[in-house]
Amino acid sequence: MAYSPSQRPIVAKALRQLSMHKGVSDENRQQLRRLANIQDALIRAQSASADQPDLFNPASLLGESRAVLAQAQAFLTQLLTGTARPSAREVLIALESRHGLGARWGLREAMRHLATDAARTLRDREYLAAMVDGDALDAALNGEGAPNPSVISTIDQLLMASTVYRSTIAFQEMIEFIGRFRVYAPYNNMLVRLQNPACQFFATVKTWAEKFERKPRRDARPMLILAPMRPVLVVYGLDDTEGKALPQKLDEFAAFKGRLDPERLPRLIANAERYRILVEFKPLSRTFAGFARRDDVPPPWKRRIVIHQDLDEASRFGVLCHELAHILLGHLGSDHDAWWPSRVGLDHKTVEIEAEAVAHIVTTREGLNSSSDAYLSDKVEANRSPENGSAVPRTVSADLIAKVAGLIERMTKETLSAPKPRPSAVARA
């Protein structure tokens, strides 16, 4: 079978219409969409050169498809050796920028192949599988969901404000305060965490008195760690001490200020639960506003978020946006239904910038004032990237920040339908 290049738009439309037919299986539906995408790419890439063949030859396309498949695999293999884990859309843009529009033809199959390659790490396989199993790759290939450029500008401004904060007295006070703590061995840090999981700063009675002008409260809870030349050493956490005022950044940790619509937080919690994310409020350290976990989560929940119960309503909302962003950005890995991506292994700076940027966008649009610039002040670099003149690190996904901020904003204003379970299109090892 052969047809003129002028007929390609008709063929692409017919393939897409057929892919939406109820009787078509999921596997065939994806194949039809892929063929339609190939036609779209051929239309865009068609040259006006007089020596271009008039007829489209399927046999020729087969050979070219093998070449672009190998090209896409090589590109993804190189990507996986780096520290960044971009969105499906960012992967597609980078691939086409390097190898041209036709390179998109092999992207899906390349992802499928590498996602089932036992030689790859589990993290890498799950990263690719989540894009294939979820909607992200289809949306990217169909040209859907391009982020608003203003979002990238917002992230850039936030990080620059954080850089400016580094020069303030409050930042210097916080750095000096932390610097006074003795660096204990990792095993002792683990012992303290076992006795008080929320504790981040601890010291002996002598250290609290001499370096911080603070002392344990009357009902303070002592903790034991190992010590050289003696069996154990008694230490106390920051929350169990009193005395000289703490640095501003620690005293106003995770503060979001302003009037919050009373319907926003309950609706956000209800929608999180539709994603099988359990939200709880419990007592935590004053320097530990909340956390998200994938382990020790009771069924039927997929993830668990704990928020400091003593926070006010606006701060509870802001911290929940931050912790929910960690999950939806894929920092804790994907779930078996691929409702969110899998981007485990990003460095601490990247995951905190992404999650706080999402919280900043959502809370700012809600009319709240955040301390995001202070929170990120020790996680940003003072210099702009030489590649694009931006303060946003290369490992940060602006595309995913925009998408997750948009989703969380919807979760605060609408009652969303629960996502549906979906069969995996990739056999995961």
C-alpha cells in the first residue's frame, strides 16, 4: 500500500478516530496513537525539496523506525546516567532538540524496552515505566499540557529571593546557631531518631548551657546515646529546652500567614484521600512541620502525610501543599497505578526546591504570605546557570512543578473524581 504525502493528515485523523473506538483494546489503542503521531511528525518534517519521493513507502519507514528507536534508546541511556529526572514533556523536547522531530517516533518503544531491561536499576525502570503507564507520555506526544511560561518566571523569582535572604541577619543567625551543635556519629543520630523521630537538634545539658544559654525543661525527656570512655551520654532535644530566644528562621518555621478560605483545607484533604493519601495531624518538633512517607502505610492508603498539629490553619494548608507536592512530583516513587511519576534518587536540594515552589505558587494564588524564600535560602546557589541565565538548577523540573501546582490548586477548589486503577503497560521486574 502506498499513498501521497498530501493524504497524511487524513490518515492521521482516521488513526486517531479508530483509537477512540470502544471496541479497541488498550494495547491496540496505544499502537494506533503511535502511528498517528508518526504521521504528524512526517507532516511537520516534510521537506519542500524537489527530490523528495512523492509516495510514502511503509518498508522505508520500517528501516527508519529501527534507526530512530536506537537513537531514542541511546538518548535515554545517556539521560539515566545523569542526576536529573525530567518530565515526559521535557524528555521529548530535549530528544527532538538534539535529533529532530522524527526522533519522537521511537520514544515510546525505547522507554518500554529500557523499563523492562533487568540490567537497569529498579529506580530507572520505575521512572520510565511510570511515564509509559501513566498519561504523561501520551500527553507529551499529543502536544498537551504545556506549562504557562509565567510559572518558570515565578520559580526563578522565588529562588532569587532565597539567594537574597542568604545575606540577611536572620540567615546568618540560623547558620551560626546550627554551627554550634556538635556533629555526632551517624549511629548516635539513629539512636536519637529511634527515641524521638521528630528531633532534629539535640545536645547535652552542658552544651545547651554554654553554647545556647538554654536548659532542659522540668518535664524534659532525656535521650541516651553512646559516648567514648563511658557507657552512655544523656542528651535533650530542642523542644525540651527553654531559655534564650531561638533564631527567627527556626522560631517561625514553616509559617504561612494570611486569611485562608475555610473550605480550602478540608477539600484538599478530601481530594488527597481520593488519591489514597492519608493525612494526619500529630505533635511534632518545632523544627519539623510535616513529612510524607511511603513505608508503614496501612491499606488501602498508598502514601501517608503527617502535619504538625500545633500549626495554625494557613500554615497547615501550606505545609500540606508542600508534602503533597513531594508525592505528586514522584519524590517518593510511583504507585502501581502510575497516578504520579517515579523520580526517586534526586538530590535533597532539588526535591525541596520543587516541593516548596509548588507550595509557594498555590499559597500565593490563595493570597497567603509564605516563608519560602527563607526555607530555600540554604538550598539555592548564589550564581545563575551559565546555560540559560536562570537561578533554577538544571535538575529541577519546571514542567512538573507547573503541572503539580495546577493539580493541587484544583484539589483545593473542586471535588475531584478518584483516579481509576489502570493495568500496567510495562512488565516491571
